[in-house]
Amino acid sequence: MSERKLFAHELEARLDELLLLSLRQRSAAEPAALLEALPRELQERVLHWAGVAAQTSDDLGWLIASLAATQAAGLGAQLDDWVRAGLDAYDRSGLAATRKALNEFTEASKASALRSQDSVAFGAIEGRLSRFLHALDGRALRLVSGPKAWTDTETLWLPERLDAAADAAGNRRLYKAMAALLWAQTRFGSFNVDPEPELEQWPDRERALAWFAVFEAMRLEACIAVELPGLALEIAGLRGPWPAELAAAAAKLAEPDATVADSLACMAALREIGVSPAPTLPHIGALDPVAARRVRAARITRELAIVRRALNVIAAADTKAGAAENSDYPPLAAEGEMQVPDPQADLLALPPAAREAAKSLMQDLGEIPPEALHPAGPGAWQPVDGINESGAVSVTTQPDAFYDEWDYRRASWRHDWCHLYEMEARAGDPEWVDEVRTRHAHLIRSIRRRFEALRGEDKPLKRQFDGEEIDLDAQVEARADRKSGSEPSPRLFIHRRRIERSLAVMFMVDMSGSTKGWVNDAERESLVLLCEAIEALGDSYAIYGFSGWTRTHCDIYPVKRFSDRYDTATRSRIAGIEAKDYTRMGVAVRHLSGLLMRQNTRHKLLVTLSDGRPDDFSDEYRGRYGIEDTRHALLEAREKGIRSYCVTIDRHGADYLPQLYGPAHYSVIDDAKKLPQKIAEIYRKLTG
Amino acid sequence: MNTAKPASGTDVRGDVHTPATPLVYLASEPYYHATGDELDVFEAAAKSCLPVMLKGPTGCGKTRFVEHMAWRLKRPLVTVACHDDLTTADLVGRYLIVGDETVWMDGPLTAAVRAGAICYLDEIVEARKDTTVVIHPLTDSRRALPVEKRGEYIEAPPDFMLVISYNPGYQSVLKEMKPSTRQRFVALDFDYPEADTEARIVAHEGGVDDTTAQKLVKLGGLTRKLKGAGLDEGAGTRLLVHAAQLIARGMTPAIACTAAIARPLADETDTRDALDDLIAAVF
């Protein structure tokens, strides 16, 4: 590349070519003029990314080019990350979001240049804090970042970044103290009394809430001190001593039976004297009693319903079976330290989901309200799904998993790009399998014979120091040695070592439309023969079909899970494998290698049966993009210790296969009819 | 552990070589705090010659319980820690060569059968599948151990008792016990004791005061809530006792808990840091 900067007219021409601007009656003159000032290297980066973005959409390309023209100089080396953030936003929510994300990125990078080294980001401490909170007593809390620190009693919001303390350790402590106080709000009932009557007396609601937060912090710190004295000390160290005029209130609120009502009483007392602004302390978050109490009320209704329904079922079971108690579940009282009244006896027998609800109710109300204990007429126990707070989404429309996809042009991920559904595999005609088995009876017999020889068996290792049996040959030799005066060998035993074929195999079967006809028949026949062979070996194996139609419909069909037997149901599912839509392979590889990883075997093998290259409905996945994504997925699998192999029926040769699987990790079969004969042999060679 | 009597196997045939046998005679009472009816159930099973299976998470007192029962029933104890290369011969016995002779040596199981001892197979699921089958004839009405290599059929005396333990918390499918094995046993469920009881155990075993013991138990309870959220298993009572013992030696609680609880439990940074935070919070 020459070092010479590109002039504006050259830049304009190249942008025009990349983005087809003249067709859209836009002019690149303005961005080109701005870009002219940049060094050549940066100019080329901008042009490169404009081109990449234009492959997704011309508008996106234009947006990237025009924004880069004004911002690239400031971004410098961060340009690549900047563009990726923008592309990511485009994938998620379109063009407007991209513009917003790009501008935010620029702001953030400017801010971070000014920021001290000692600040701590939420992302850096999230994992640690969420585990910490998870271990603490009480209802499970979600941890997310937001503009201010507060909780609605189910989610904790913490600021994006903290830099109030002098060093990083101090900022981490601050995060912990903040989170702990918010946890304490939910654990020790900050929202159990309606504060509105008091708050309404204050002319300035903001100020009232700030004081409420301070008094609650005093009370909660004392609550924390009972169970977690170390944590309370740390919080006290962060805040320093309370101001002298508040010491009396702090002492009163530290009494063990103080409740939120006492905090409100303190506020009333303060109001009488006259109100000053509340002291600002960095570790005290905000209070939003209205939002929190709304969430709390919804939760109480929901949980009451759960508990009542569960009690209904128990009552019904009691009258039916006359069973006095159900000892399957450990008693609720396991939470010994929780200062709650004795749970009513019936609750001991609740199923786990309902017990959680009951515990949560006790946290909110201090007891299970009596009305919950009276079963509400007939009605069967329903799993909790139906009353989800999200407003009940029907399960079938929700993808089972989201997967990232690799975009080679961006050299980065498209996040949660593929929507994966695990569909039910259609059952076919079981007689078809019987017919195949009869037709190939001879072949099956010989395959079985050959495979049985491979089965893991005891292998005697001779001449060992130690073993179950005496090695007579070695013993005779040793004796002769001794007689002749030479030193006898001490290796006199046979040790039987079991050679175990610790192997799990995943067969990934292409169900794309192109397999229709011969190929599909060949695939199904091959699977029957493979099953027969592997049954003889005793390896654990699974068969999944994959197909799909764009990134939002990637389907996986479990034909045989690892736990399924090779029985009539499985056989008829093999018979039911049919040609469907397209082959978006990367997502299938990712999902199936995830399933394979759960197998506790030493070796793991992913075998793909397909009839050609990765392909999908849109032009995008066809060609290099799809191959690169699949290759990346296979590399990820290899990093996890999965070996992959591909058996393909591709009459057009398969120039892409070495690139995907590596040399010697694939077989090309030019005639579908030969697949059944060859497949078992391939498998034997592969695993022998 | 208090071993007292020098060991000597019961020779039935004269040519049985008995080196240092694994039989342990417990002279003083191993400390055990009962949390339910396990003592009575075990004793009744022992009297009825039934084998017993102990289920529970790691470090909750299964092994100690067996030691205690061996002492209580005044029977010798043989403990075998099972591992994935444990063969039948390792349990039953094998021929050794001494000079020009072959000498038979009883394995721990055979020794226990001959002596009328309690044979405790710890973490039985770890053993090879074919190995577990040798215990089958000992666990039904036959109550006998065939020793194929010697052509011997040893009938178990009434005092012989087989006890196995396993941890159902492990997720692996491969480490499931076969129903044909499971259904031979009287089963006792073990779990971490209630907080008060556990504190008493930690104080007694670790030699710390009640307040420290309560704090350790509190910490233990918090780590158990992390099961499945960063930890495979929370801190067992054993780990708490270890920490207590370090504290009793003059270490600060923070150092003792980090060394004895946090580090053995987790390698991953976030979880380790969270455990450190919990330790700092409790003490």
C-alpha cells in the first residue's frame, strides 16, 4: 500500500463505488473531504468497514462512512471496535439504534480517556457480586446495571461505573456495600409498610426520599450486623461516623426490633424540628417505594395463588389417600436463622416451587396469611408457568436457545443471531426400518461381527509388577534365572486392564430440501445400519436432524437422544426423517456440540451427514459467509475437545471440505446408493 | 483414628497369608452427633444382617458415622476407598509369590468376611462396574463370598456387615448405581446437620468457641446456596471443622477460612472472590 494519503476525489470515487451512491442520489463529497485529513491507514480502515457494512445494507454502509468521517480521527485505534458495536446494534434493532450506539461509543471512549485508572466498571464486578448476593439469605435477586442504585425487590440496579473511592479496591468495596444495602431492603422489609402518608407531609418529595434512604440505611446496617458483622463493619468504615445530630436516631434504629415504621417515625420527628438536606453518602442507593411496592404486591398475589393451589392438591391427596404427611420434601424450617414465625404445619409438605413462594411470602409479610391456608375450591395444581410475571407467553413461540454467528467480514460475532428451536421429530413408518433390515440382513450380520471384535474387553498385560494373576511364563523364567545364578525379574504378574471405548458420537443429519429423494433414503438407510453396528459396540450415540429457514428458524429434530434406546419409537423416527428446508450449519454444530459436551466420555465425535455446502434461504449464508461460520463453529467444537468428521454426498466434488474439516476428516461419496455400504466401514476406521 | 489391637486375620486354611490386615478395632468412641434415627436404623439393620447404604453430600459425616457404629457394635472395621481402577482382586484377594511359593493374600473384603467385621466401601460408584457385582452374593440371603481363585466359598458370620456410601449429588450419568445393586440395601439419607447441631459439631471437633463455630456454620450455609451457581457443592461440615482447627491453632478466621474453605471449593476467579467477600462478611 502506498503511503500517500488519498485525496478527496479519490475517496469520493471509492465510496461511490462501494456504496453505489450515485444510484441513490447521494454525494460522498462531504465525507470524502473530511476523510482527506486522515492518515492513509485510517482512510483504508474506514473504506474497508464501509464496504463490509454495505454488504449488510447500503444504508448502513452510508451511515458508517458518514459518521466515521467525523469521528474516525478521535477514535484512532478504537475504530474497529466502534464499527463492531454499530453493526451489533444494527443486527439487534436496526439503523436508528446503530446511529445511537455509534454516538454513545464515541462519548464513552472520550469519557474513558478522562477517567481515572481507579474506577471500577459494573461488568468487572458483576460475576463476583451476583454470586455473593446469591449466597445471602432470601429471595433470589437479579443484578443489572442502570443509571442509579435502587431495587424494586426483585432486581438490583447498580451504577455502570464507580469512581468515588480513591482506589480500585475502595470502589469494589463501595459496589459491595451498595449491593448489600439494597439486598437488605428486600430482606428486612423496607417496603412492608406504605410510606406514602409520611412522604405526603413533606413539601419536597426528593428530599423526603433521600432522608428515608438514610434512616433505612441506619436500620439495615444494624440488621446486617446481626448476621454478617464483617460486612456491617465494612459499611461503617465506608460511611465514617454518623453526624452528631443523627447519632440518637442511628442508635434507636439499631435496636433489634426496629422496623421500617421506626424509620418513618424518625422522619416525622425530623420534620417537626425542621428539615435540612439529607447527607449524601456514596453507598446509599435511592428508594422508589411506589415501584417497589407495586412489584411486591404483584408478587404477593402471584405467590399466594401458587401456595393456595399447592395446598389444594395436598388437601385433595390427603382425603384420597388419607396420607397424613408427605415426607418427600425437607421441612421449610431448614432456614433456621430466618426470624419468622413458625411456619404452619401444612407448609412442610409443599412441593419445592410452592415452598419457595411460601418462603418469599414470609419475607414479604412475616407470615403466611391465613386466607392462603384455606384451599380455594376445586382446581388442580398447575405448574408456575401460567402465571409468569411477563404475562404468559406461549412456550412454542419462544426459541429454545439463541446462538451467536460468526461474520468473517467483520471478524466478530453477530450476537444472539440464530434462533434455535428443538422440534419434535416426526415418526415415520416403522415397517420401513424392518424392510431395510431384511434387505440388508447379510450386510448387517457382517458389520455386527466386525464391530463386536472392536468392543472394549479385558486386555491382559503380561509381566507386570502387580496384578490379579500370576504370569506363569515369567515365573518359570525367573526360577530358571535364579537357578543359573542371574538376577530374576520381579515382573511376575498379569494385570487385566479394561480397555474401555469411552466414546460418545453425535450424528448430525442434513434435512435440507436438497436431500429429497435418493439422498434422504440413503441417509435413512445408513442410519439404520449405523445403529445396528453401534449397538453391537455399545458406544453412546445420538442422532439429530437439522434444517431451517433463515436465522430466525433454525430447527433441530432429536431423532435419538443419548438417553433414548434403539427401540421401535426411535426406529420410526429414523424412518420419519424427511427433506425440509435449508442448511444453516453453524448454529446446528454449536447446539449439538453443546449437547455432546454433556456426555461424560473421554472421546467425543461429531459426524455430519450432508449433501453439500452450508446454505440458507438468504443469499448471505450461501457461499463464503456460511462456510466461514461453519468452520468457526467446528473450530469452537475442536477447542472443547470434540473431533468432527463429515460424510458428504456431493456429486460436484467438495472443494470446501478440507477448509471446513481439515484434511482426512471427511469422506466424499459420489453415489448416494453406496452410502449405506460405506458408512459402517467409515465409522469403524474412525473409532477403531 | 484409634487403632488398638494388632491385626491378625482368622486363618481357616492355614496357608492364608495375612500381612498387615486392614481390620481396625476402635478403642475409644469416635465423636458422632446423631441428627435423626440413623443410630437405631443402623443397629436394627446390623442385627438383622442387612447391608446398609449411606447417601449424602461430601463431608457430612458418613464415614464418621460408620466408625462410630463400628465402635458402638464392638465390631472391627474395614474401610475401602473405591476408585475407578479398583478390581475384583483388589477386594477379594490374590496370589503373591514368596520365594518359590505362591501365597494367597486376602483382600479387604475377604478379610472382613472372615473376621465378622463391618466392611465399608466408600464412594462405591467410583469403582468399576464389574467390581460392584462381587458384593451381590454378600448382600442377599446367601450372605457368602465365593473366592473363585481358591475354589473357596466363605459364608459370612452374623457379625459381618456391608456398608456402602455414595453421593447422589454428582451429576454424571455414568456414576449412577444400578437398581440391581441399590435394591439390596437399607438406605440412610445424610445431609448437613441443622445449624445449631452443626455448630456444636464444629465447636467440638475444631476446638473453637461457640461464637466462632456459629459463624463458621453461617458461612457454610451461605456457600451451600452457591451450589449450582458457581460451585458444584457447598462447604461440607468437614471443611468447616478444618477451618475451625486452623483457627484453634491461632490463625485469624479470615486466613483460616480462605485456606480451608474458599480455596478448596473454587478455582474460578469470580466465585473465589465472592467466597472471599462472604468470609469477610461473616467475620
